[in-house]
Amino acid sequence: MTAACQQTGVTPAAFDGTASSGGLASVSPQYGKGGNIASLSSVIKNNPNDAGALNLRGTAYGRTRSYKKALKDFDRAIEINPDYYQAIANRALIHVKMKRFDRALADYNRTLTLRKNYNIAYIGRGNLHAIQKNYHLAIADFSRAIELKNEDPIAWFSRGKAYQTLGQHARAVQDFDLAISLKPISSEPYFRRGISRMKLGKLVEAYDDFFVAGKRNEKHYAAWTYRGLAAERMGDKKKAARAFRRALSINSSYKPAVDGLRRVGSDSV
């Protein structure tokens, strides 16, 4: 079983909800709520050429997965202000979500032409490269994002995943360590670090990482499955069976957990 069984995919770069091209304030997640979309719509109705409001509403639509509406808002914001690099990067992310990868790449490149030190665009383009399995290009972009803003856990985590995919597990663990130190409440860095630690033969540490990942996200059946695999490799069938059962209590049809429990014996306590 590989890292592909994890429950989440490529970590996206965040939307930048900057209201105007002159600032860098991020929009709060509350803008994804219907009431705030309605209030932004009221602002836009009164001033249809407010590019900042259009970017904010596009961000809100993006967070609610209303991608076509988001795209329309970003298109209009960019039409009003062709140098609005935050809106261009946001539109790139929408293109990624809609699997329009060529358009996404063009927008990320355009963003970085306008703002060469914009770390969000490097993370976004790096994720796009990773989706297209251009991992060395992805690592280069993530590394540049880290140079620009080394306290961003998404950049460290994303580069770690790319290293992991290439089988460079020692480097991956180092990046996951940094991601965890910056955002210890997230489950996925622990999960991914556990996978690389398993590959490096550090089974006890991996076993512990999968426990933390499962606790941080109680629906993360893959984490409990990997905890079972780590225990199985350590020769502890009882602990393995408990972990596999925990995974199956979340997803009763998850085949790796079903197969694992069958191997170690369903009667193990």
C-alpha cells in the first residue's frame, strides 16, 4: 500500500482574498458563507467595477466549490485591472480545480511575471506540476516559496510530498518535521511522515505518527490502517488488529484494512 491511499489529495495553495491589488490581507473563511456572498453581491451591484469585491466574492465562491461563478468573478476583476495578480492566481487555482491545467499554468506564469516574489503562486504552480507528475519542477517551485516565506507550513508539506513520491524519504521527513512544527494541529503531515518513516524502517516512530494523524482527524481510516501495518511489521498482531478494527469502524469496506485484519487474525484482542 502506498501514500495514494490517503484521504486527501494535493494540498492546494490558498485563495488570496485581497480586496485590492495594493494589499495582501487574506480573506477570512467566513466569506465562504452564503450571507457574506450576499453582502458582497450587494456591494458589486452598487459598484460593478469594484475589482476587489469581485475578487472577494470569487474567493468565496471558490471555497464553496461554485467554480463557474468564481471564474466569472475573477475574469471580470482581471478585465477591470489586468495587473491584479492575486485575482490571476486565484483564477489559476480555479482552473486547477476544473482540470484546465494549461490555462492554470498560463495564469500562474502571468502572476509571477507581475509579482516575482509571490509565494502563493509558487505553491500553486508547484502543486500543478505535482498533479502532472513533474516532481522536480514542483520541488523547485516549493523551494522558492520556502525561500520567500519559510514559515508557511503548506510549502514545507507540499515539498515533502514531492520528495516522498520520488522516494527521497529522509528529505521528506525533514520537510514534514518543519510543517508539523509550524502547524501541529494538522493530521496530514503526521500521516505522510509516518509513511516515510515506515519506508526508512522507523516503525515505532511511524506507528506513533499514525496514531496522532488518526486523533487529529477521527475519520482518517487510512491512518489507522497504516498504524495496523506498522504494528504488523513489528510483529504485534494484537495492536495491528486493534488498529485495523478502528479503521473498519470508520470505513467498513476499506480493503487494505479488511485484508490486514484477515492476515493478523480477527480473533486477536
